[in-house]
Amino acid sequence: MNNPVVLITGALTGIGHATAIAFAKQGARVVVSGRRQAEGEVLQAELKKLGAEALFVQADVRDDIQVGRLVDQAVAHFGRLDVAVNNAGTEGEPGLIVNQTSESYAATFDTNVLGVLLSLKHELRAMTAQKSGSIINISSTYGHQGAAYASVYAASKHAVEGLTKSAALEVASHGVRVNAVAPGATDTGMLDRFTGTPENKAGIVSVVPLGRLATPEDIAQAALYLASEGATFVTGQVITVDGGKTAG
Ligand SMILES: NC(=O)c1ccc[n+]([C@@H]2O[C@H](COP(=O)([O-])OP(=O)(O)OC[C@H]3O[C@@H](n4cnc5c(N)ncnc54)[C@H](OP(=O)(O)O)[C@@H]3O)[C@@H](O)[C@H]2O)c1
């Protein structure tokens, strides 16, 4: 990679944070985004310490105007946008379908689906104009599998994969690629919240053929690949990184 400009949403924690560090170490110029200004400034300083050019822009991905401003500021600051990792996501309010409400639906879909749609909308505006770019949406193995007690989350990630494939078809002729990474259980705050107890979390490892949780860095490596020159003929695809769990 030749100093690409990379935008990452939900970059303050977990997979987004590891992805920002991984791109910075490859020499990328990094635009990191999240909802919390003070933590964002800490991350910007952390990336600069690694020698990267870095910019934090505060944005809530549910807000069309804020996402538009995020992309505009990235382009104004660095002159272009080469890669975007649409990572911001929430587990919402897991539980039985019979207990779901329009509010619990919105708590998940507004971030996971509307957030990715708005991110795509503004990123594609910049990338189609420059006739190049690579977008990586963060889905989940639940983007192509059912999940009892997490139906709304699973439905939202199925939607992310539908958006990914549709966007890829829409913009292929403009030189822009759109793919997704589907992590299996990854050791982040979200997994802690999903599992609730250390015992539940340990139980997940027993069903992973490679015998461990993914690290956030494992997921970042897949994003690096999809952004790279090695993936220039890959679009509309979902790369699952789950230690073999969905192979069976
Ligand atoms: N961990 C797993 O096992 C796993 C598995 C499959 C897929 N994933 C996906 O991986 C992605 C990253 O999750 P993670 O595991 O790294 O968990 P995480 O540490 O909770 O990261 C999620 C990030 O998204 C941000 N975010 C949430 N809502 C947002 C909004 N409306 N606007 C802007 N930012 C928002 C969060 O910021 P706040 O702190 O402000 O909420 C947080 O920094 C998510 O899309 C998740 O669905 C995770």
C-alpha cells in the first residue's frame, strides 16, 4: 500500500481500534471515528506516536449529517478517500423474539444497518468521484447464520451482507470494490456483553475448531487483505474469519 487514506468507524475500541493500528503500521493515513471526543483524541495521539498521519472526527453513524461531515472532513484533510472500514456496531438488546419491541429493533438496526447504509452513501460519493476505492463492512457469522436469542442482531448483519453485495454491483463500473468481513466470536467488549459471564465466554471456545477466540487483530488482517493490491479482483464477497466454526 502507498500511504492510502483509510477511514474506520467505531474505531475507539475492539476490532475498530485494532484495525486502525494495523493500517497505521502499514503506513496508511488514518481517519478514525467514534462518538466520544476525548477518547478519540487519545487514539489520534496513539496513531501519531506510531508515525502515522491521523485525524479523529466525532460522528454517530446513525446521523446522516454527521456521517456526511465525517467523509467531507476526511477528504478535505487528506485530499482523497481510498479505504473505508464500516465497523461501528452494536449487539443491541439480545433476547427472545417474543420480547422484542420496536425500540429494541431500532436500537440494533439504526446502528448496524442504517449506520452502514449512511456510511456507504457518503463514502461512495467520494470514491465514485475519484473512480477508485475499497470498502469493507464488518458483518458477523450471524450475517449468514441464524442465532437464537440474537435474532435482531442476526437480521441486522444479514442486511449488512445484502447491502455489501448490492453496493458492490452498483459501483463496480466506477472502480470501487465493496466487501465484508464476517468475524466469529472475537475477544472484545461486545463479546463480554453478549456472553454475560466468563463461563459462557469460555464455553464458546469449545465449539471453535481452531480452539480459541479470534483476536481483534485477526479480523484487522482480513480487512488489510481486502484493502490491498492483492484483492483488486475481489468484490461483493464476505470473508469469514471464525476459526472454522461455520465450516461444518
Ligand atoms: N466481538 C465479536 O464477537 C464480533 C463478532 C462478529 C461481528 N462483530 C462486529 O464487529 C464490529 C466491532 O465490534 P467489537 O466486537 O469490536 O465491539 P466493540 O468494542 O463494542 O466496538 C463497537 C464500536 O462501535 C461503536 N459504535 C456503536 N454504536 C455506534 C454509533 N451509533 N456511532 C458510532 N459508533 C458506534 C462503539 O462505540 P461506543 O463505545 O460509543 O458505543 C464501539 O467503539 C461490530 O460491527 C460487531 O457487530 C463482533
